[in-house]
Amino acid sequence: MTTAQWISINDRLPSVRQSVALVHMSRWENAPMDRNIYACGYLDDAFSATPYWSIRGERAQMLDAFTHWLPLPMTPAESEAIASHEVQA
């Protein structure tokens, strides 16, 4: 099993509407100990010429609201579908 690597938004962005984990390496949240700001969301461009992060329950976030992103793993259903397809092949 390979370990996924965080990708800087300066290196590349995910596909539009691809669900990803997000982190900001320079902003901190104090709850109960300092930690980086994390979220899950996706890159969107539906209402703007400039892409932005869409995060459920929050206002749209500008691209620089986070410094890195990481693709989310497949859901169990997606993994099972791929595994059953490979067995049938």
C-alpha cells in the first residue's frame, strides 16, 4: 500500500468537483491544542470565473484558504465494484 502525498496548490489543483482533503499549513485552530486547519471539499467554479473551494456548511473559500490537498480514497462501494470487476475479468 502506498502512502498518498499532500499536493501543494502551487504545484497543481484537483479536477473541478473532485472531493479532496484540504489543509492550511500556516493557519492554526486552537481546539484544545493548536493544530492545522483541515477540511474536506472540492474545487468549484459554478458561480465565478475564479475557481474556489466549496466546503459543506461553509461559505466558498478562496484558493489560498488552504495550502495543500489530498485525493480522498475510494468509498467501500467503489472499491468492492472494482474488486468484483477484476475477479470477473
